[in-house]
Amino acid sequence: MSAGPRRMRGPIGPAPLRAVRVVTRGTTEKTPLLDFQNERLVPYLLVFLLGSLCARQGLLHSERRSMKLYIAVSATAWIPVTLYLVMLLNFFLRPETPIISGRIDGLLLWFGLSLSMLALLYCTVTTFKYFVHRQRRLGASLSTLAYNVYIVHVVILGLIAWALLDTDLPVLLKYPILALATYSGSNIVVFFTSAAARHLRAGRRRLAPPRAASR
């Protein structure tokens, strides 16, 4: 008589396996206001930490250039992108037929996604730094608003997408409308919010009693 499958215990028991299934298959958290994909938490956190590390190290303000690295990443970025697309399309078109196995396909999917995201981020930032780094008045204004736009743009995007949801516009028209409206709307909201905050701080300083002169 063959023994049934054993239940794994210890540090590689059921709880970590459930976490792997969440990462490789994905779940969606449904709330009355929005639906959030749990598998995006880790990539969002890693990208945020990467940006914080680059800002602390001053990498974006460095004048050093590495054209060899830039050319190498630009020439090979298609590899992780292709890996991610192949795994993703196989997951949607043949959900019950993995290329290797379910777990390995999931790991390759997330490896391709993370590596392609890192490569494309590097290529985008480095291209602008090397070739489009021209500071003008509009660019300086948008630069000061950029971080707050990053914070609020998801909310603005969700509201605009919700407004476009039941319209009869074609999808190829909805996308550019959504992108342009989100970018311009986020900058407008942050600009007027920042201006209002500056006026409030200036008013408080004017109304504050003068400090006693130090002896």
C-alpha cells in the first residue's frame, strides 16, 4: 500500500508555499472602492526602494558616464522582455499547459518582469540623463512637482478610468486620453495644492507673534 503525500513541515511548510502561489499566480483584493492585485506589492516596493537608494547615493546628479554599460543594457533588454512576454502569453493562452512546470514558469515570469523593468528603467533614466538633460523653466517646474505627482497619479488615473469605463469610445482612443489626462491632471492638482500650502504657511508666519529679541 503506497503512502499518501506527506505534509511539508518546518521552514518550507504550507505557509511559504501559499506565499509562492500568491506570487506566481496572483490574487486580487476586491474592495468597495478599488481592486488591487496583491502580486504588485513586491515590485512596487522594490522600485520605490531602488529610487530611494539612487536619490540617497546621488546617482542622478553624478556627471560620470558609462556608455559601454548603457549600450550593453540597451542591446540586451529585449531578452528579459521576451522571456516575460512568452511566459505571460503561455499563461493566458494555455493556462493548463506549462512550458516547464507551474512553479518554474511562475519564477521565470517574475524574473523576466523584474529584470525587464530594471533594464527599461535604467535605459529610460540614462537616456534622459545623457541626451535630454536640458533644464528650462517648464522642466524645472515639472521636476519640482514630480515626486508628488508620483504619489497622487494612481488616484487620478483611477478616477479618470472610472469615468471612461462606460463610454463608447474605442480602446485605442481611451488609452491616450487616459495617459494625457492623468499626467496633466496630476500636475494641476499638485501645483494648486502646493500653492495653497505655501499661502497657508505664509499666512501663519504673518499672524505669528514676533519672537522676543535674544539678549
